Amino acid sequence: MLYGYLACFIIPQLNFGDKTGTLMATFEQRESGWWQAKIRRKGFPDQSKTFQKKDDAEKWARDIESKIDRDVFVDRTEAESTTLKTALENYEIEVSSKKDGYDVEKVRISAWKRDPLAKRSMASLKPADFAKWLAIRLNSVAPSTARKDLALISHLFTVAIKRWGMAVSNPIAKIEIPAEDNARDRRLEVGEESYLLNALQGACSDPSRENIWILPLVQIAIETAARQGELLALKWADVDLEKRVIRIRGKDRADGKSRTKNKDKYRDVPLSTYAKNILDKLPRSIKGNVFQTSSSAVKQSFSRAVVRASKAYIKECEKHNTKPTARFLSDLTFHDLRHEATSRLAEKLAMHELMKVTGHKDTRMLARYYHPRAEDLAKKLA
């Protein structure tokens, strides 16, 4: 009778046993008053967790032991000890730094590392956490930006599961993300190109203050429909001015290889006489790149030039007492030049020839960049 009484008193405090009576779970009250549960089973990694109440510790231990007995136990130690911030740092080193778009993605990673969710463990992050984050984020950014932010986290969890063997599920896959309509049909309106190039020309006149490469970069972009990143990666070794051809290889990767956005090794793009003359006047750089500047510098210089061009346009309108057009130079981005160039080239090249120049794999994607003006089509019908 006494033995039974002692067993009931001692065993729940010290351990649980499996079906064979083997001791597995032990419980220890720490100086803080919290209870630490420890589980040791041969063939399985040790498990431990601390709880404020002993009942919670025992409940957790019974759950883990039950899963071990049923062979459904998954070790979540790494997921529980790794914060989102740490995972992002590892992701940046192992994955992001090897991407073509690393310059852009590292900014997004830095922003995530400053977010309150970055302090949470990977195991604790739930779909509801990111659904709440998304609702707040959409108050300040466009859906396309929020989608890209979440796409980064989604891929992070995919890498954590497949490459790092972390016992987590992808929370982004279980939330509803608003659809985006980011198709643009922005082209240069009448007069915009002239004002823009004049503003860029003024920028190049003072090399100490502005980017001297921005003007020729914009001019070549309009002539070739090449992407900004492709032009910034262009080397003189891939420029043949005699044949009037440039070979677009894309951005150099960490593995020493390069590729275009559609993963081709390269594509050859013909040059107009105007484009050839622009390149012929550029100095040959020591590093071998045609345009010695960065994407961040281009973004800044282009934005400043658009502002200067807009002010010059408004000033000209005031001089002639005419009303400025509200849309003039508004919402113009560097990538819109690819739309403009593609639409211009479509007037001279057949569809299959145009796809070779722009690098599009199918006509559906090409159609997103081809925006003929109705008045130009009317002229053809006439």
C-alpha cells in the first residue's frame, strides 16, 4: 500500500515510461519556477522544452512520446531555435547572392530582417501572421510589391524544407494574396523623348554631379529593347561595331556563368546606325563593361532626369501660355523604354524576327511589350 502511494507521488514528477517501462521523460523545476521537460529515446535526438506550468510540460512530453511510438515524430528543434532573421541571413548567402537580381533582392531581405516577425522562430510563424502583415503592407505599397515581398519568404521556406531539412510548412502557401495587374502599356508620348534626352544631356555636362553613362544607356535601350540589367552587363568583347551586332549575355553570376532573363546563354541584337554611332563614341573601360555604372545609380539618375525634364516642360508651357498635359512624363520608368523600343521595332521587323531581338519565348509575352498606337495603325489601313 505504501509502495503504491510513493509511486503515485514520485513518478509523475520525475519521468514517464513507455510500454516496456523504459524511462523517457524527466521533469525538473528551474530556479525561475518554470518546469523543463526532457525526453531521451535511443535512436532519436534528445528533446527538451520549458513551461511555466508542470501540467503543460507533462502534456507536451506525452504528445512527443506518443508520436515517437507511432513513428510520426518530426524533430522541430532546428525550426524552433532558428529565427526568421537567421534564416534570411543564411538564405542570402546560399541562395540570393547567386541570383541575377541579387542587387534588388538584398534590399528586400534587409527590410524583412527589420520587421518584427524576424525575431520569431521559423516554427512559430503561421499563415495568420503573414495575412495580418499583408493587410498592413497593402496600406502603403502596391499589390505587386507585397507579392514580391511574400514571394521571397515563400522561397525561403521552400529552401528551408528541401535544402536544410527543417521541419516547417510554408505559411505563404496558405494565405490569399491579391491578384495584381501589373501589365503596362506606357510609351513615350510626343515630345517626351526630346525633353528626357535634353535633361540627360544636361546631366552629362557636369560629370562631377551626375552619371555620365545614363544618356547613352537610355539611347541604346530605346534602340535595342534590351533590359537595363542586360545593358549594364554588356562587355566590349561582345560588341561588334563592324557587323553592327551586340551579344546580350545577361548578368554575371557567382558561379562565373552568365545568362539572360529567359535563361538563354545569349542572344544577338542588331544595331541601328544611330546605336552604332553612340557606342563608337563611348570610351573603352578598363574593366571591360560598356556602361560603367550600377542599377541603383541608374535608377537615381533616371528619376532626377525625369524631374528636370518635367520642370523644363512646364516652364516652356508657361512661356507660351499653354496648358501642360497632366500625363506628360508622369509615371515613366526605365523599363518603359523596353515597351517603346519593342513597339518601334515591330514596325520594321516580322514577329519571329522581333522575338529574336527582344528575347521573348512566345507571342503572348511579346504582346505585353508591343503597344502600337491606334493612329499609326490607321495610317497603315489608309
